Amino acid sequence: MTEFFTRVHYQESAAYIRSRTKHQPKIALVLGSGFGELADAVQNADIISSKDIPHWPPSTVEGHSGQLVIGVLEGKTVLVQQGRAHYYEGHSIQHITLPVRAMRELGITHVFFTNAAGGINQSFKNADLMAITDH
């Protein structure tokens, strides 16, 4: 089955999130494997289960709690997404990217993704930062 999402879907997701928080984040952190505990440091947090957000793709990866934690981290108002959906879980690319598009509808201007990954380029070292610049 091909899933088709439009801006209306992103807006519906964003409207639900907006209705559940008093915060207006400009920064989002999408936490991958091994990074979920960072959300515990968010203060004055509003917590939303991604299962409740219209159109939001569920993650089935073990250890991904599937929550949005919205509050203050190191003096900045942030939206922290604990876990995300993956293509290999059977979701379409459109569904996987829906959260980022909804974040844009919320007014978020910067999104940072974390993950555990390996690589074959010998110039890469453990804990190197990688920048995705083509999105």
C-alpha cells in the first residue's frame, strides 16, 4: 500500500502537538539508539506519546520509547523525539519524513538527529559529527 501525505496531514500532526504543550520550540532533537536518556534532562517538560499524534509513524525498534518531550534543555526550548520510524520497518519515505515536516509546521528551524552508526571510510573516527546538508 502506498501512503500519501499532504501538508494537511503535517498541519494536523502539528496542531495536535501544539494543543498539548505551552512551549514553542525552534530546535528539535531526534534521538536514535543509545541517546534516549538525553530527554531526561529536559526541564518543565510536556510529554506526548507519538501513538496519540495523528498520522505519526510508530517506531518498533527496541529501546525507542516513542515519546515527544518538549521543554527546556540547557536554556533552549526544544522538542526531543525519542526514537523514530525507519524505512526497514515497512514505512514509506513519505511517512518517515512526516515528523520533520510537522516540526516545520510547528516553527522549528533546526533539527538534529543522533544515531549509532558504523562506516567504512577510514578517515572517520568514533564520535565524529556528520552533517547532512542536502535536505
